[in-house]
Amino acid sequence: MHTTMGGGFARAVGRLVLAAALLAMAAATARAAAPQAAAQATPQTASAEIPPGVSAGIAVYDRHTGTFTEQHNAHAPFRAASVVKVLIALDHLWNRGPAYSLPADDRSRLDSMLRASNDTAAGHYWTQNGGSSIIDRMSSRLGLVDTAGPPPGYPGHWGYTALSAADTVQMYRWVLERAPATLRDIVMGNLRASTRCGTDGFDQRFGIPASFERPWAVKQGWSGFGPESDCTNTTATTARATSPATAMPSPGAATAGKPATGRAAAIDLSRPALHSTGTVGTDDRSIVAAFTLHPQGTSFGAAYTGTDRLVRSLDVPGAQPRAGAWFGTWGSQVQVRTGTTTASTALTTLPAGRKCWSAARNRDRRSPCRPTRTTGGRTCPCTTATSPAST
């Protein structure tokens, strides 16, 4: 009996030692895998050039891999400004399938709202379709977690809708991956045909269009720079044809960090806001959402430049950065032209404080752009023979 008990005891001890060894190995494996998993779940954003004093919410989503390449305050709510017009358009079209047809005058209104950021059109739909109830409906339909209607006391201010970078990515993913093809083509077709200038005279070519070659599709937003500016070209651009959207991971495949609890918190309604959102690359590979709030008193030109630098610094899969170099502007009537001489058509003028991105190759780089100066056979400021390079 003593021998039998001794043998049983030894076997029991052996099993305990084996179990302890296995547990130790599992723990070591988990510790080794943790940093890699954390890196995949939380992309690094150290390279993002956020200007001093600027608050930013950033999300970049790669539809090919179903992962985020950039996140910074992705669930922070910002006042949406004109980015909310995508939700307003989707709500207006929602129950009109399968053709999603509109009377000619209404279709013209909707196109102008999406392409030229027409505020009057947005106000029309906001009033006609129930104001904040538009936001409630679309949040439920698209699964938005940070979005909320304007705060109490501002029921008619559609631009005060709270929206985050993460919800903006979700919005575009729904359009590209779940919307009926006809509805998707109406929305994305208009965003691909974004005009140079908004109907309120502000230049829309900041952020994504300034940073990357086509194909891209954008809905921009701005607020706090005054009621109007002097950009006048509201003719739609020629959108480059792209392949139809392809099947991508479902919207639940990846989320930008930890979702916010409940609806959006209070948003800043006073600091100048400049947002650049949309898609970049063939088949709308990457979705980009960059929301920015600038210090009080920041000019539109300075905010435009800061937002350009921020967006250019992001990791955007499938994007082709625009070639060129930065040049500063002097004064507020610096012209952008279609060609390389003063005889070419003037597209718009740049605001004071703007730094433009030029594709000109033989410019005297020691000289800043001036309204009347020509250097190296090229009209200063910032023109190129093939396309307006100051964006």
C-alpha cells in the first residue's frame, strides 16, 4: 500500500508540474502577441501633422484590408458643418427606390447641395423633412454611434449636427458597401463632381483634393469664417470614371477604437471648423475623415493650409500624393489660373495666409508667390499647364 500511494503521489505531482509549464507557455505567448494585437487595433498617428492649437478628429479606413490605418480622437464629436449634407441627401432619397428619381428641379437642388455645398438647398430639405428627425433616422439606419442633432436652442442649424470621424467612415461604408447601386451612384457621382467653389464663395479644394491625385470623391465642411468669400467657379469638375464599388468587409468588421457611450456630448460651436471627408483611390479604396477646429481668429487661408498639411501626412492606402512644392501667398487676391500665363483663365483667388501647392517645375523657389509676379516663364501664383495646382 505504501508503494502504491507513493506512485500515485508522484504521478499527481508530475501532472501539476506539466500543467504549470503549459500555463507559463500560454502566458508567454499571450504577452508576445499582445503588442502586435494592440498595434493592429490602434494604428499609430504620430506622423499626422496636426498644427499647434488645432483640435482634430481623424479616421482613415482601408476597404481592401478592412482595417484602420489612422485614428486620432476618432469618436470625438465635432459640429458637422456641410458634411451633414450627405446624411440629408440620403434621407431625402431613402424611400424613393428602386429608381431614386426626383423631379428635375429637385434633382438639380440635391446635386447642387452635394457638389457645390449649397446651403439654401440643405435648409430646404431640413425644413421639409423634419429637421433633427433626419439625423435620428439616419443614425438608426446607418448604425452611427456618435451622431446627434443640433443642441437645444438651435433646431434650424443643420450644420450644428454632431458628427465624428468614426461615424463619417461608417456613413461612407454604408453608401459604398450596402446602398443600392442607383442610390450609391447618385451620391458618389455628385461627390466626384465636387466644384472648385461652394455657392457661398469658399474654395472647396482643401484637404483631400489638395493632397491626392484623382480618383477621389469629397464632401467638405467649413464654419466660422464668415458668411461668404470670393471664390466664384461653381462649375462641376469632370469626374474620372472609376470601377463600380466592389464587395468589401461588412461594416462590423472593424471599428475605430472604442465606441462612445450614448449620443454625442456637447460640441464646440464657436471655433473655426474645416473638415475634409471622402474617398481616395481606385474603387474608393480608402475612406478619409479629417475634422479640425482652429484657434479663434484663424483666417480661412491659414486653416486651409493647416488642414492640407494634416491630410497630406496621413497614411492613405491607394492614394497618389500630388507632386509639387509649397509656396506662400501675399495679399488676398492671388489668382489661380488654368495655364501658365496671365492670359489664361482665372479660376479663383486665394485668401490671405494661404500656402499653395504647385506642380510647377522651373519656378524660382526663392521667391514667394505674389499677385503680379511671374518667374521662370510661369504665372505666379501656383499654376500648371494641365490643371490648377493651387488647391
